[in-house]
Amino acid sequence: MDGTPTVNDVMTRTVVAVRPDVVFKDIVKTMKEWRVSALPVLDGGGHVVGVVSEADLLPKEEYREGDLGRHGQAHLADVRKADAVTVEDLMTAPAVTVQPGATLAHAARLMARNRVKRLPVVGDDGTLKGIVSRSDLLKVFLRDDEDIAEEVRREVVVRLFGTGLVPVGVEVCDGVVTLAGRVDDTRLVPLALLLTRTVPGVVDVRSALTGPRRHPDLDPDLPEEDQPGPERTASA
């Protein structure tokens, strides 16, 4: 998986959806049959117009006794859903959707911001292409460590530091990348860490990068490598 992964790489393409006129019991049956907790709602043209979820159905049970006084005015929307019998009256609309080319980070932000567990994936015309869930977004972290290491070497190390006589080493363990070695320009280290974090599957990045060796004969004013310099005290 080279490059930045997108929703298209991880989404589920086989999706069950419902029409606005589907009745309550058929919604429940469909969810049970397909083992899903939410369904996209499509109009006659296949465009996503909303989403109906278990959360939209639960008020039917929660307000079975019609006890408004105990719940207060803040829950009137749920009370209305308790009286609803079709998808059109139950669904949450408009639906929060994402396009196939969106990054996984963008999809994750949409889910967090809107407090949803899944997003219908739509094309430019608004028609349903698939669905992406929280678990789909986590698939990228199943990537093999060696695959991650190879991409870091190719896309980060070689591009920034070249091959060199003593190349920068890349080790990956459970998605955690460690960069080690000497580099001529330490100003590139923060960029290397930043770019490594963007590689699909990377969980964390650690640096053991150091600058070039010092040569006391060429730089007499600099202390020799591994020799302690003059003691410094912190000042206010």
C-alpha cells in the first residue's frame, strides 16, 4: 500500500440500503439479517438522503410508556421517532458522507466530529459507492512491519538523505519505526520524522539520528566526540 491510503482502499463495497418508505419491522429484520447497526437511505435515483441506525429505533422502546414528564422537552425529537413507523420519519438527515478519494484521517475526523460509527461513501453525483466504518479505518495498522520499513527507506530516507556510505537504518516493530544513524544535515531530522508518520501503518516514530562526526584536527574549537563540554548552568 504505497502512498496515502484513501477511503476507497478500505471501504466495504457491498452495502445493503433501504428506501424512505420501508416500515419499522422491516428495518429491524434487515439489520438482523445483514448484521449491521445502520443502513443508508436512498431515494429513487440511488442518492444517499439519510441514515437510519439502531439509535433511531431505540426510542420506540424507550418511550413505550409515553412518560414525557420524566424525560423533559430536550428529548422531543426522540419522542417523535418513537411514534414513527417508516424510514423517512426515523432516519437522520442529511447523512454525513465521504467520498472515495478522501484520506483515512479525513474520514476519522468526520466520524469524531459528528459522533458516528460509519460513513456512506458517495460519488460526485451523490450515489452510494460503499460504506466505511471505524474498523475499516483501522485496517491500515495490520500492515506488515517489513512493508512499512521498505516504504520508509524508499520514500523518506533515500529522498532526504540519499544512500550514503553509512545509510540511515530503519527498524519497525509492531508499527513503531526507529530511525538510526548519522546524517550530514540535522535540520532534516524533524522533516524525516514527520514524513515517516504519514506512511500507512505507522503507529509511532522514534529517532536515534545524530549529526556528523566531529574532527578536532579540523575544528579545534569543538570538543572531541563523546567528550563532555564545559558545564552549563540554567539561567532564569
